[in-house]
Amino acid sequence: MDDKNINEIIKKYNFYHNIKLSENISTNGTHRPQVIKNLELINKINFKNKKVLDVACRDGIYSFEVEKLGATEIVAIDNDLSVGATEFLIPFFKSKVKMHKKNIFDLKISDYGKFDCIIFPGVLYHLRYPFHALKILTDLLNEDGILLVETAILLEDPKRAILFCPTNDDSPYESTACTFFNQKGLTDTLNSLGLNVYDTQFSLKENFIKNIFKKFLRIFFKKELFGKKLTSVCRGTFLCEKKSALINKMDNEYWNSTHNRHSILGHK
């Protein structure tokens, strides 16, 4: 297929991701710096012969990348599945990626089995039920499997585990951005689910001056100034390995099943 034919076809679709199709042509998605950073991190992970789940795949930029890196089975899900990806990109790349219209909260092991790697970028901060989502993904992950979480991070009180859960215009982004862990909050949550966080990266450099200025203004103006939210956030990536031995078995039983903890320990 030559460039002229490719251009004619991609005009029919609205793409979210900017995906290179030839030396001169890419899909008409927006260049997003965080996507580039996520791709750089993905290229440091061993996907050879791995089974991968891509959550909120949209046009499939991460799915196609892990396929290039040797993944043998890729399942990709999204609430709003990309027609451009399913009708054009998958056939164009002769890809084995399987895309499904599915909500993360509907995922079950019986759907597609378990996975060696799960990619979970740009989703967590949009979820009203974050702990449930992380539990679902952990259950879908094989022991020693890799989970990549990329999300918005609250830059507050690093010594305490915090979850900031704004609604409507109280969000530092927009109304669907409703879940902001700080670093300790997300790390501790992942550990409690049996996920060892072995690498973290933050977009602090490009947000440093902005966030320092916000913290200074909050001393005087508290929450907002001229309608602008003063909550300090950045984007962060958390690479995790599933290590079930990290789970506190009694706490896990208390949270997830029937238990006799109070009877054994004499709690009131």
C-alpha cells in the first residue's frame, strides 16, 4: 500500500494515538509526551514470548509495540474501542493483537486467562473504584508477572499514604479525573495486593516550577486562585512484580472474604 492510499484511508478515522505507518505518514492522533515516556519504559521490559493485557488500549500504540518486542499473545480492551484500530491498523500491521470492547470492572480470569504482563497507563486516576480495579488486575497477573501502572500522582505529604478523590470542578484536571494517590499511597496499596514496586519515575522536571508555585500560592489562597486549582500533581509510572508473599494473609482475608479475625484476636 503506497502513501497516497494510506492517507486516503486514515482520513476516515479519528485517532487518539500518533502511530507511525510509513516513513512519511502517521495516524492523526496527538503527540503526547507521556505516551513517548511510556513507550521508552515499555522498551526496557522483556516481552519475549509473553502474554500481555493492554488496558484502555484505544488505538493500540502499546499493544503494537509489545508485539514488536516479542509478545506472543496480546489482549487489548477499551470502553470506547477504536474503529480505526480494528478496521485498519490491525490488518495494516498484520497484527495478532485481539481488541475487545470491555470495561476493566467486567474482566474475569475466565475471559482470557491470566497474563505475564499488564500495561495500565493513563487510567487509574479516572476510576472511582481504584482499589477494586487494582485487585482485578492483580488477580489476572501470573506470579512474578509485571504490572506497569502510569497515572496522575498527588504531590502531597510524602510520609503519609494519601488518596485524594475530588469530584466535579474540584479536580486538578477535569471531572472524570477523580483518583489521585500520592506516591506512598499507591506504593503501599500495590504492596498490600502482593505487588512489589521495583521502579518508579515521575514527570517532576517539567512540572517542578509549576508545582512549587502552586504550593506557595496555597499558603495564601488555599484551594484555588482565579478559578485555577492549586493542587500539585504530576504523572508517575510504577513498575511492579507480583509477589504474593507480600500479602498480609489475615488482612487480605478480612478485606476479601468471610473471616473469624475478631474471634481469634478478641477485637471488639
